[in-house]
Amino acid sequence: MKAAKKKITVKNIRLNCLLLIILLFQQLAQTQTFTNPLLPSGADPWCIYKNGYYYYTNTLGNRIDIWKTKNIASLPNAERKTVWKPPATGPYSKEIWAPEIHFLKGRWYIYFAADSGRNNDHRLWVLENDNPDPLQGEWKIKGKLTTPEDKWSIDGSVFEYRKSMYLIWSGWKGDVNGQQNIYIAKMKNPWTVENKRVMISSPTYTWERSGDIKRGNEIDHVYVNEGPEVLVHNKKLFLIYSASGCWTDNYSLGMLVESGKNLLNPASWKKHPEPVFTQSPLKKVFAPGHNCFFKSPDGKEDWILYHANSDSSQGCGRFRSPRAQKFSWLANGAPYFGEPVAEKVPVIIPSELTATRVTSSIKFADNPVLDKDFPDPTVIKAVDGKYYAYATQGNANGSNNNIQVASSADMYHWTPEADALPVKPIWANTTQDFWAPHVIYDNKLSKYIMFFSAESDDTATGKCLAVAFADKPTGPFIEKGTPLVCGKGFRNIDPMALLDPKTGKKLLYWGSDFQPINVQELTDDWKAFKPGTTPQPVVWPGKEKNYSNLIEGAWVDIHDGKYFLYYSGDNCCGTKANYAVMVARSDNAFGPFERLGEANGSGSSAILEKDSTWLAPGHNSIFKDADGNSWIAYHAIWQDKDKAGPARGRDNYLKRVMCINPVVYKNGWPVVVKK
């Protein structure tokens, strides 16, 4: 009897262990992760977490942009705005370097370095904004941060410690380049230095003195300490800085430790004899440096944000990209950064930013949010903070619009605007088939760019893809004068543009007419396909149980480093409509894409189908709300015949209204959430 009881106990233990392992694997499968780099390019990254948002910036050279996001890992899809542009000439007109955003004394400040076009003139400057949201209001130049010496200065950072405010930066001792040191000075207020500068670090160790520059037959020796940032832990102050030339692979992080109460006394700082964070050739991470620090939203985790190169000898330019990873603390209280995390290695996002928490407070929409014929909707959140929806031609405000556009302050209530394309393209002046617009904002061009399809005046040519440009999200959009591509039938419709965050390439997806969905690279100005490139098929029709006889309406959303290609099929319209949204995924923009139906073995990749209220939901776009939650916008037809209205035209089209629903990613795939 005792032996039997022991046997049962062992079985129970084994069963409990097995269940625990299963639960752990399920938890890991549902954990949200990201991969480095966060953006394809971005030197001197900086972020601050405040009031539920990360505010991020990096060096752009000719302006200052701020990204706003709930999740630092979602920078490619974050709201982004150019908040300040320098004057054409003057002492702070060129070489805008290393901006930092700080919230001090109830106001926002940006500290940056700039010159007049001559490097020897580099000095520190400060901007101020009294708006609670740094993406709103006006950023005004407050002035130059000067010390009595007024020497070359870059990489300024401000911190408060023991009821005093300090400025730290990198500078020259004299007026000639050759060595950069770390300086500190006390501040009266966020824009005024109180006293003389004090040098607290200079490049003394061998690992700080890699920076020779060959000029013809001569070699200049340039030794560097720069990018100082403070870190406080258990009432102990650390200053982390970058050492050696950023143009070398040996660019690394060094550390000063507070050892006295007077921070303006060089003797109060003790330098660690070895770098605390350096390159990892094995992991293909080179020249890591110019960092900042931030806390996770729950305040429990410490993170370092830094730039690095992906290959050796890539120098101090556009190849530097921002990366983030968690760090810990040693028993002696010092930070431990470990080694740089390799690219494409999943990193769990900062704690308390899981998909379930993000969506827990979502207010569901009372669909439809726009109860009018508004087919093929694209929704974006513009730099002015408002939402804009674009749709195929239709009637708005009592007149026929070539491209419909509506605006909303809250994404639940929409107001039709004037025609976004009031002037037809010269090559489509007599036709009236302006379909499926997609709008994207280019920060560098400061332009809204709209791709759409239209019927050529030469009916034998068929449908064409076109591109138009505007200064405002409502337009007017001006078409460039010639189509991108034309062809017989309607294969050249439903364009969707993407700036690929992994490669920096500008891409266009499109397709229909029983043909594959294609992708092809565009030129930098978005006006043509890049010479030497050809359309690459990524998803083919006829691969599903339902809906895939014809596929169209491509849309790509990037989540956790994967590319999710949404597409619709197969009969969008009319009394016999049979339409749904499907999805496939890939590790890169060009595929290969795995369909959901392949991954789960069901043979169906549909994630949004008809129900008792809606018929033929499809042709979607994906956008984010102000809290970073993902939403799907799509058109659908009322199942209620009275609400659907009468069929129109030779194809018996029914009114297609705009609906929106939250989207969450679970077990590696998107799920449309309904009430």
C-alpha cells in the first residue's frame, strides 16, 4: 500500500512538471519581442519616457525630429514630427548633432550642437517648448550655452543631482582639434551656465586613444572622450562616456564614478581602467557608443540605448543604427552592460508593454465609423496629430470627388473633406476610375505622397499606377505627370508604399486581376521604379479554400521584426460579393511569405470574414492610435438590405462603408478583435 502511494506521487510530480513546462512555453510564445537595430539608421540616439510615452530623437544633421511611441521597439511605426529646422545661415544653421530631449522645471528643452558650416564653430544650443506634448506647440531657440572660455563644444547633456543642475559635454581645451575631453559646469537654469567649465576626463588609456586619421602622407592623432551621460543607482552617480574615434571599430564606452561630493572637483571622479561596453566582432556589432539610458514603463528595468555599426570599418556615418538592450547591476553597485546583442536576436520588450496590457483599455468603435460609400480605405495618423482616411472616388459634400478624404480628431467621428485630387492627371483626364489611394508621409521631403490607380484616356492601355504629392494631408495632391506603370486589365491597382526599416529601401506593393501581388523598389523621390529592378511576386492567388481566386488590396505591417502582408479576395463588390482579409508573413519585405493557412494547416488564411452584420469585409489598412494600439480599417457591406441601399451601376455595386477594429498579435499572427 505504501509503495502504491509513492508511485502515484511520482506520477503526479511528473505530470505537474510537464504542465509547468507547457505553460512556460506558452508564455514565451506570447511574449512580445523586438530585434535590433530599432531603425535602419540613426546616430547618437536619445529617448525619454514620460506620461506613458517614449520620446525619441537622433542626429539628422539638418533638422530635429521627435518620435512618439508607447513602445520603444515600435519606432518604425511611431508618430514622427520635424519639430525644428535651423535658419539657412548663422551660428546654428549647420551640422545639427546629438539632440537630447529633457523635461525640466515644467517645460521641454532640446539640447544640441551646431555650427555655421565650419566645424571649429561648433557650440551647444538650447530650444524650449512650454506645451505638455513636445510634438505640439512651438520650439523656440532659447540661446547658446556658453562658458567664459567659449570653446568648441558638442554632445551636451543636462542632469539634476542633489538639488543642483549640471551641464556635461565634450570639448576642446583650446581652438585646435586633436583631443576631446569631458567637461562639467553648474547651471543657473536650463539655458544658462553659471560658472567656468571643469575638465573631469581626458583620453589617457590606450583604449581611449584609437583615432588616427590619415591625410595624404601624414597622420593626425585625434583622441576622443565624448557623449557623456549620467546614471544614478542607489544614490551613487556614474558618468558613462564614449571613447576613441567614432570612425573606428574601437569606439567604446568608458565610466567615471563619483568619489567625492563636489562634482566640480576633478578629484571627485574616478575613471574605470577598462571599457565597460565594447565591440563584438563575433556578433557583428562594431563601434557601439554614444548612448543614453531609460527605465521600463513599470520602473523595474534599466535599459541602454546606443548606436553601432553592423560591419567593420563602416565609420562614423549613415551606417550607425540605434539599438537597445537591458542591463543589470553588479554587487558593488556598478552597472553591467554585458556584450552587445546581435542583430535579429529576439529581445523581450521593456516590462509592462505586452499586447494584452496595451489593448486592455481600448474603446471599441460603433461601426461603421463612416456610413457612406467609402471603399478601399487607408487611414493614417498625420504629423498634425489628426487621423485621415482616404478612399476610392465617390460623392462627398454634395459633389463627386476623384479621391475621397475624411478627417478625425479621435478616429471614431469623421468629417468628409474636399477632393484630395481635384485635378485629374493629364493622361486620365476623360476617365473616372480613381481607385484605392494609399498615402505616406516622407519626413525628408516634408511631403505627403499618394499612390493610386487610374484608367488611362487610352482605354487600350488599361489601368495605371500613379503617384501625387501634397504639402498637407488633405491635399490638393498633384500627380507627377506620367503614370508609374500601365497594363491591360486591372492588374495595376491597389498600391501600397513602404519605407523598409531594415534596408531603407522605398517599396511599392500592388496587384489584382487574378495575378500575384508584387513588390518593386522605387527611386528615392518615389516618382519611378528604380532602374534595373523588376516586379517580384510575393503572394499568389488560388492557394486557399476560399476567397483566393483573385487577390488584391496589399498592406504590409511590421511587428516584432516580421513583415505581415494583409491582402483581400476574391469578389469585393455587388450583390454576389465574397470578400475577406487574409494574411501572410515573412522575415523581410521581399519574402518568401508564409500564409497563415500554411502555418496552421487549416488551408485558410482569413482573419476577417463576413458575419451576421457585415458582408464582404476587406481591402484594409493598418494604423496605430495615440496609445500605440494597432487598428484595422476596412470597408464592408451591410447585411441589412435596407441599410445597404440599392445596387448601382452595371456591376450592381452596394455601398461599402468604413469600419475599424483593434488588432492584436497572438502566437505570431494578427487577430482582429471584435466586441
